[in-house]
Amino acid sequence: MLTTWFQGLLFGIAYIAPIGLQNLFMINTALAQPRKRALRVALIVTFFLTFHSP
């Protein structure tokens, strides 16, 4: 039973870990900056992800 729990934990970490630098920047900005600046950063990052993705 413990091995099943441990495998599930590792799978969850592997699934969540590769969030990317832009998403990490957005999360950090949302937590550390005022709402107006966080929304501005979210819009800019969303724009670049939408229109400049390969």
C-alpha cells in the first residue's frame, strides 16, 4: 500500500513540476505584486503565449 501511495506522489510531482518559467513568473508576480501589476503581467504573458508560440 505504501508503494502505491509513493508512486502516486511521484506521478503527481512529475505531472506538476514542469510548469515553465513564464508560469512561475506569473505565479510569483501574482503573489508578490499589487493586483493591477499582476493583471498587466498576466495579459502580457498570455499575449505572447497566444500569438508567439511555435
